[in-house]
Amino acid sequence: MSIHIVALGNEGDAFHQDSRPSGLIRAYLGRSPLVSGDESSLLLSASGAAARPVFTEYQASAFGNVKLVVHDCPVWDIFDSDWYTSRNLIGGADIIVIKYNVNDKFSFHEVKDNYIPVIKRALNSVPVIIAAVGTRQNEELPCTCPLCTSDRGSCVSTTEGIQLAKELGATYLELHSLDDFYIGKYFGGVLEYFMIQALNQKTSEKMKRRKMSNSFHGIRPPQLEQPEKMPVLKAEASHYNADLNNLLFCCQCVDVVFYSPDLKEVAEAHKIVLCAVSHVFMLLFSVKSPADIQDSSIIQTTQDLFTINRDPAFPGASQESPGNPPLRVIVKDAFFCSCLSDILRFIYSGAFQWEELEDDIRKKLKDSGDVSNVIEKVKCILKTPGKFNCLRNCKTYQARKPLWFYNTSLKFFLNKPMLADVVFEIQGTTVPAHRAILVARCEVMAAMFNGNYMEAKSVLIPVYGVSKETFLSFLEYLYTDSCCPAGIFQAMCLLICAEMYQVSRLQHICELFIITQLQSMPSRELASMNLDIVDLLKKAKFHHSDCLSTWLLHFIATNYLIFSQKPEFQDLSVEERSFVEKHRWPSTVYLKQLAEYRKYIHSRKCRCLVM
């Protein structure tokens, strides 16, 4: 008999990390007298990169002869990158432990908003322990107003932890340190109580099965084999950052050129990317007005750093394209201008690699004061209006994700005319877009806008064979690297659109969505649904979705008794029908054995154990 524990979260302090290898789970397994296993045998494997594993697996013995399997997952990204593994871990757990550090409020709220709803949907009467680890540091006094329940401090309050525990129906523990008292008696006592409850439940279920098997000593019923394992689809890794970063170097669709104070060209860029990360550039390019921003520091930074030159007598103006020449921007600060290429590369890569930016600037500016001055100007450019500059130091922000993931700021420009330089005409309506994003994210559109095609010189481009809703979902993926289809039909339409524009990762996302939706349907819903599964299979094959078509064939074979009764089953080709018959579940052999067993039972006038 075994017990499976899944531990989620990182109890380490994001701002005061030390080099200690021991965490909550490792400390418990090493100290508990009820758990046996030496140091070398506890750690079984680590899945993922060696520097940052997705989860660590421990195996030990508890209560003498009970196998204890623990999966410790410090990185919540497993719910984004490997949905199948995370679902199987949660679904197969007997006990779930959610850990967090009380001094890392940012990570706590990110987990609470993004991942706790996913865990709530996957829970199935499994006991949950929420462990708040650490002693609160620099905690501000809460507001004394009886109507105010907010916590203005930088720590996660006890109230917030208890509220989260109520949402999950969990047991809340505060562990101020990882010593023998908190680990062995406090946390260990609660965990071992739930371990005993899980063992009692498994023992009871085992006794029930044994009692049923012993109630009949005659001929045994046929054993139903397990269906074949469904093909596993692996999601394609995101190349969103690389696409936007490559846009800076390919020099396509450039609409702004930066010049030094002595009017020498320094760098080329794209308004849409700059405005997506900075309100300074929004103000500079008139996307927003000073009244919209209402932040004097941003307005002052814009005036101090940049000025726009529209002089027709500007050197080189005669060589510019007469149609829509790039906007000329003069950089007033000479030190900032000398580092502009590095700053633009930093912005295009997501504006989070602060240490690399500081190193690049230090190579060009020898004086440490000049380096600090330029870094502060970059921070002012990325400042959010109305808030204090939270970019405290470069090392703190080096571990954070790119700004695209937090703000999805390009979505602000989706289907809006601001800075748009192309308009798609679909079903009698228009959809504005931005060539720079389309070229960076879609190779087909890059060829269309930069080749000898009509679209390269036209502003209004008609789109055929796609609905407006589907094309907007397609653009949403290009702008934000994510999409959320309304259902299986919408996902299939989006898959067809992605195949038309050769965006393979979006195809994989749609495939995973369709598979997830079908897998979550109970048998009764599969039997009554109006969706033509065979038509879905034929569309997947026609649009070269090999992974989805193979999976659908296995799905039809696994649910043979349901789909064989539907009229569209006859539309399968000879080859597809042969595959389904070969891999059908339950098999014809089992059904024949079951018929013989039922015949024997009725001849003996006994009660059948199966039917």
C-alpha cells in the first residue's frame, strides 16, 4: 500500500534567498521518526532542467511498510508548460501541500489569482494543507479603520492565508522556522493524521473489493483489459520573446528612427513595441495625452529625453520614402543616446534582463555615475503612471518574467486604430492591425508584406474563408501568445486559420484544447452531443493536423460502443474503419467471453457479478 503526496509552491524568500538545499518536504522526510530511508535513497529523480527542475520525487517508507511517494513541485510553471503532468499529479494525490513564503507577497497573489482556480477544479475530496513558511520581516501595521480589510504591508498576512484555506477547504499552518518543533510536531502531526486517514480509506476499499470477490466461488467473470494508451501530444515551446527580439534586427516595418543630438542616425524601431512597454513613448507618439497619463514624472522624462523632428529640410529627408516616412526622434541626452541600441534590445527582449543591460551600459560608459544615471532613465521610461518606481534593483528583477507576460500590453492595441498601418476587411467589417507584429509573429504575413504582392503596398487587405471572430482570435494569439476558444467548433476553425497562415504553435494549442474538451466529457454527453466526430477527424487530416487525427482515431476506438451507433460512423474510410476495429475497446474477444459467462450464469440461475 502506498501514499502519494504532492507539494506545490516555493517556501523560499524571493528577495532573501540563501544557499540551503533543505526545504519543508526534505526537512520533514529527514527528521520524522515515522519515515525511514537514508539521505541517498530519499531523492529519486528530478524532472526538467538541472538548474530549475519542474518537480523532485522522493520515495521512502512510512509506518514501517507503507510506501511514501512525494512529488515536490517548487515551480508553478508546470501548470502552463505541462498541463497533462500537472493534472495527473493532482488527480493521483492522496494529500496536497501548498507552500509559500510569507515575505513573498507578489508570488502569493500570482499563485492565488492564476493557479489556485486550476487546483480547485482538479481537487476530488483530497485533503489540502496550506503551509505559510517564515517569519514576517518589515511588516507594516495594518489599517486600524474597522471598514478596511486590506493589508498594505509587503508580507502575506495571516488573514490572507486563512481566506485562501477557506476557499480550498484546507488546513492552514504557520511555520515560523524549519526546526524540530514546527517540522516534526506541528506540520508532521497534521500531515501524519491525513496519512492515517488515507490509509484507513484505502484499507476499507480493499476490504470491500475482497468481500465482493469472495461472494462467488464458481466460474470467474472475464477480465476487461485496459484501453490502449492515447497518444501524448507535446506542446510546442513559445518563441514569443524571440519573435519580437528578431523584429529589432530584421529592420522590417520600421516607423521610427532615433538620431543623436548631432543629427546622426542611431537606431531604428517600431512604435507599437515601444508603446507596449512604456507610457513615455505613448506620450511621445501621441497615443495618450498628458491628461490621460496624469503623471508629471513621465511627462518630464519625455520632454527631457526626446523631441520629434518634422523639418522637411532635415538631412536625408529627401531619400525617405514619400508614402509614409518613419518618424524622426532626436535623443537629447548624449549618454542615453550612446547606449540606445542596448536599451532597445533590452526593451524588445521583454524589459526584464536588467543585469545584462547594466553590463552592456558599463562597457560603454566608464563612469559609474553616468551608468546609474542612464539606468534610472530606463526605469523612468518603464514606470507605471501614478505609482512609485518599483524597480528597486537589477538583481531583484533579473528573476522575473518579461513584461509581456504580466501586462499582455500588446493586447491594448488589438483591434484598435491606434498606430495601425494595415486594415483587414472580413465579412463586410474592418479589423485594424500593425504590420510589425504580424511580420514578427507570422512568416506567411512577413512574406506577404515584404514580397512582390499586392498586400505589400495596400493598406486595405481582404480576407476570405475565415469568420471575423476566428480571425480576431488568430490576431489575439499573434499579439499576446495566448488564445481561449469558445468551444470545440471555434477551436477547429482557429486551427484551420493557423494552418492557412502556417503558425504551427497555434495549431498545437488548438489540438490540445480539442483533446482536453473531448477527454473531459462523460460517456452520456459523448452519446448525446451533436458534434460530428468523424467530420472533425476528416478536417484534421485535410489540414495536416496529424497528431489530432491520430488521437481522434484512438478516441473513436476507445469509445467504440458509443460512436459505432452514430450514423457518421459509416463515413469512416476503409483504412480508418480497419484501425478502429483493430483497436476497439472493449474488444470482440471480451464481449464474446462475457456473452458466454452470462449464458452460464443464467443456466445456473445465479446472480451475475458483472451485469
